[in-house]
Amino acid sequence: MAPTPQGAHIEALRSFNRFYTRRIGALDEGLLNTRYTLAQARVLFELGKRKGASAGELAGALGLDPGYLSRIVQGFRSAGLVSRKKSAEDGRRATLSLTARGRRQFKTLDQRSRNEASALLATLPAASRTRLVASLADAQSMLSGEERRPAARVVIRPYRLGDIGWAIERHARVYAAEYGWNAEFEALVAKLFARFASEHDPASERCWIAELDGERAGCVFVVRNEEDRSMAQLRCLLVDPTARGFGIGRKLVARCIAFARSAGYPKMMLWTNDVLVSARRIYEAAGFKLAKEEAHRSFGHDLVGQFWVLDL
């Protein structure tokens, strides 16, 4: 059973709901400067995206009370926006669809919605837009309870010639795009991978590459911790943005843990930063515990570094 939500978490979600409904004008008398309420606009949107749908299908897709939906549809029919006809397959079932007038109204709403979203995103730097979109996808996945199913086409394999260069390049580009990190981060990643490639002990240190449909999609490696040689250290976990949602990060971390145990390490540690929320969720799910935090200035930003430890 999941733990009871903390009061601060509840208030944070409520605060965001209030902020966003105000930001998009959901409480205005007419959505997007039209005469339609939010519920009416949602019905028009849903019908506009479909060739036809029954009232039951609409109620299920939108989560609306059937009686409330029936009143909205009746109003649309009276206004000439929606037509209703019996299904050819089942005479007891009626199909609703937009009329030509209804489709014009849908196109107006759709374009205004796009314009509003574009204007909102335009206020953000490119890196912030990428982070926002990724966070929204995470939120939708978690709240819907419908995590994308890990695909059978994901393969975790040992690194090969050319993989180190790819891993350095992807780290630099992804972190620059999503967090605005500068060349200092690329230099650090290059140093870590170069040291691994030239000095690692295959018996106790390994690197893996994740592939999705035969294309490189992620990486990670395990080395001995420099300060405590009895401890394994997980480093440079990365999942390419185009491959997120397939469980690749969890698979890579699981492979590291399994190897560290087989190599006889009693503990594994890692260093990350608190802004890397998705990675932190993977570490927590794998059993890592936060051991220490410290503020630092790196990669062109003020960050909070975190040290996580796992008993093997």
C-alpha cells in the first residue's frame, strides 16, 4: 500500500491546480474568448478529433456525467453544431458527429488553443521548454497509472568501439538542452569516460549501452569508488530523450546493481544533483538512500549535489 500523502505534497498539487486553471482561463465564463464553457469546449474537441462517437463513448473519454453530457449535446444539436443518426450496425445505438458549422467552431477552438500554448511556451528558454514537456509527460504517466510498457526491443549490452564517443556527445547535448549546463559538464563526462576506457578493470568495473530497436538509447558504468575502494560507484546514467518511457533507466541501474553484487561489493554509491528528478526516482525505486547533500556551483549553475548509497 502506498504511504499516505504528506500535507505539503497535497498543498503543492492544489496550488498548481489553482495556478494552472487561472493561467489557461478555465474559470472564465467563455473558454479561449468563445461562448463555450470548459466542458462544452471539451465535447467539441473530442468530436472534432473523431469521425463519430456515441454518447457513452464521449462520457467515458471525458469523464462527464451522462446526464450533463446529454444536456450539452442537446444544446449543440439545437445550435446546429452536432448531428445524431442511428448506427448502421446497431439500431439501438446513435452516433454523434459535428456538422459543418460545428467543425468550423472546433477549428476556431483548436487554433486558439494552439496559439495560447505557443504563446506560453514562447516565454520560456529552449532548455526550460524541454524540461517542462518531459515533466508533463512524467506527470501524465504517473497520475494515469498507465506507464508505457517496457518494450521487448530494449537491449542492454556491454560497450563497444565508438560507444564512448557517443555517450560523451549525448551527455553534453542532452544536459545543455534540458538544463542549460555548459562545456564544464562535457569536460567532466569526457574525463570520466576516458579514464574508464583506458584504466578500468573488467573484473570489477563495467560499462553498458542500452539499445532501442538497434539504436543507442542510453548508457551507464560502474567503477570502484576512488575514496573507498571497497565500494562500487554508479556513474553517467543517461537515457536519450527519444527513448524515455521504456524502462531503460531502470534496466541500466538494475544491471549495475546485479554486477556489483556479483563482483563482491558490499555497497554502491552515486553522485547526482537534485534537479535530475527522473533519475532520482529510479535510484529511490532501486533502494538507494540519500546519504548527504551539498550546494555547489558547477556547469554554469548553482546546484545541490546528492550522494546516494545502496547496501548490496
